[in-house]
Amino acid sequence: MAKLKLRGKDLRQIGYPEGPVISIAMNIMQREFKYSTKEEVMELLQKILKAPVEYENDAVLGLIAQQLIPKEAIAGNVIELNKTGVPVNIFGSGAIEQQALLQMDQAARLPVSVSGALMPDAHSGYGLPIGGVLATSNAVIPYGVGVDIGCRMCLSVFDIDPKSLVQREHYFTTILNENTLFGSGQQFPKPADHEVLDSHLFDEIAILKQLQNKAAKQLGSSGSGNHFVEFGIVTIDEKDEVLKLETGTYLGLLSHSGSRGMGASIAGHYTKLAKEKRLLPKEAANLAWLDMNEEEGIEYWLAMNLAGDYASACHHAIHAKVAKELGQQPITMVENHHNFAWKEMVYGLEGGPQELIVHRKGATPAGKDVLGIIPGSMTAPGFIVKGKGEVSSLASASHGAGRKMSRTAALNSITQNALNEILAKHGVKLIGGGLDEAPHAYKDIEDVMKAQKHLVDTVGTFYPKIVKMDGTPPKPWMKRDGE
């Protein structure tokens, strides 16, 4: 196989600025990715250019990213973290890695922090850890929300005998294959027509204007990694007054994905602005915030909410296509999102309740009687839950089982035979998906649910049976650890 060859001209054509970054990038890519295709490497270089803060801590790519991040032109000294942090309640602490605990401690010591919580599915990320919940005073942290803004779960429940998933497996497999689209950068040939794309914000906020056309072509698609669309069996053991489903078994369609390239671009752009305005110690740099009274903070808030609406529209488009193929409408839907920030009244604080900005990165709202679904893995059950509004968790719960193994570790330690065995054991058909998403890489969802029994009540269960994920082999940079 021919070794990779790059020219400075190649990097300039995709927007790399003149300077040392070009020679540094060429050297690193030709050394570390010498057997990758030029197309793969150029795609990675574009990703680094678009959101360098995502890669600045990467052991290999960080040097390129650091050249692209503007040097903070801030008068005055570094904003120091407080010596002691605000209260943080941790759920399931025994199964949470040390790095995630350290990241939560840093977030708790920000001058704008008021209260925090860490969910039992937590693991390390950029800025806030995945599973981190942070309430701040009049400040929003782009990397406290995350890259895939508004990522969510959406469940449609159909009054169809779930036995048909086995009896007509080919039929349901075909429905998933023909009505979903997966993969980083993937888009439909024709742009979608949806009211979310008509928002006036696309004309009023410069970064959004640049994203509108691609967003139209990606609406109704899903990303890579842990995103999925799957058929399964919904079981209701006892009728719940909020869910309002009779006892029995149903056919369910469950999807997990977010705001596609739109959310990532918004996150990268406003994190850069936040870091230019507020210089924090290096270890906490990704926790830079925007004030809600300043133009950038207001813009980010509007863009974030639009990205959340867009993510929801993507799910509804998928579910509408599948419902049409099935020939019936769902009898109910459950939808909940994470990677978002909310303005909420927070209780249990010294001095009384306050309206704060509550960031939930890889954590979902669990207010009193708020419905949601917490998935396990491609073979483990998901749980339809009802929030208890627990003050100590900032009315939050986990967004899933959470990884116990990085993608790199999973690819290096899990075999295809091991994956095939566990799929067969649970009677699950997998379309696409790789070893980095094998059930072995995730925490035990039963343990996670036990750790948050004071946060949510289980009102139903979802058992995956036909699972569709991105079938593209992981690209070189996707094998690295990260969010």
C-alpha cells in the first residue's frame, strides 16, 4: 500500500493558514497516518480546523490543534479557580473513573458555579465530564453542553405484536435500511423541507447561515459512534398514570442521535469565543464560559436552542418515515435530550431557590413526572423512566449505561467472535456497528439504574432486537479516546 503524501497546497486549499501549522500537520499526518488514504486524512484535517479545541488534548493531534487555536488576547491575569468547589452530589461513585471526578471538581471550582451533580454513567470528556450536571449563575459553558448539541432519545410505541420482529425479521430490517442514513458527514441528495430550517436565526447569526444548506441535507440522518435506530420489544408491567400505556407488550422504535454537523460547528465556534474572552488555567480551559448578558452568550443560547430543535426534527423525520412504512401511527412517543442547557429554578440552595443555567452533558432531565428513556447497549435493555424531581441531582438522571472502556481499548480487546456470541445469546440482529460499540464496552445498565433509584421510577422496559448503526469501519482518529 502506497504511503501517504501531502503537499502544503493541499492544506491551504481547505483553509489552513500560512505558518508553522502547515509543516507541523504534514509531518504528523505522514508519520502517524501513513497508511491511511489521502481522503481520510484531509477529512480529519478539516475536522481539526473546524473545531481545534476538540483535539488540543489529543496525544498525537494536539500539536496541530494548538497551532490553530488563537492565542488569548486578554488583558489581565488568568482567572483562577476557587480553592474549594460548590457542592457536587455523586451517584454510583464506585464505578466512575478518576479523570471524570477530577473534571467535575474543576467545574465545581469555577467562579460562576453554584451547584453540581455527577450521574452513575459518568466518564471523562472535554470540559464537563460525560454525565456531568452543573448549575451556573448567568453563564453558559459551550463545552458544558458538548459537541452534539441536543442529542436525544426518541421512542415510538406501536400497537403491533412484537413477535413479528422474529417472524418478519427481513421486513423490519429492510424498513431500517431504507429509511435511515448513518455516518459522519453523510447527507441526502436533496435538502429537506422542514419548518425548523425556516428559522429567522439562519439569517441573523453568521455561523448559522453557513450551516443551513448542509443542515437541510442532513435532516433525518444519524451520525456515527453510538448513534442508532432500532426495533425492539416494549414491556409494560403495570399501567402508569403518566405514560398511560396498558399492561402488555408492544413493538417499539428507538432512535439515538443529535444535531449532526450543525451542533459540532456551533460548539467549536462559541468555545473559541469563550476561550478568547476568559482565560482559565490550562487544565480547565475547556470550561470557558459566556455571560448571558453579552452578545456572544445570547447568540450561543439562541443557536444552541435551534440545534436542539433541529435534533428533534431529525428524529421525528425518521419516526414518520418508519410509521408510514408500518402503516400506522404510534400510540405514544417518549423523547428526552441531553447535551443541553436549561434555565431552571434550582431548589435546595443556601439562601433559597434561584434561577440558574443547568448544563446536562450526557445527563437527562428527571423533573417530577418527566418521562424519558435510558438505554443500555445493543443487547442490554433500556428503561422508560419517570423523574422524581430529586433536588440533590439537580432533577437529573443518566443518559445511558455509560462507557467503561474507551473506543481504543474496545477495538484492541474485543473480538468479532465475542460480539457475535453476545448478539446470538440475546437474539439481536445487528446491521452495521463495530467492536467499539460492543456491549462489553459499556457499564452494566442494571447497576447504573440501581445507583439512581432515588432519581427515577421505571415504568417500562425496551429490549433491542434489530439494531442499525453506522457500518463504516472506524477511521483512524475515531479510534482515539474522546467524546
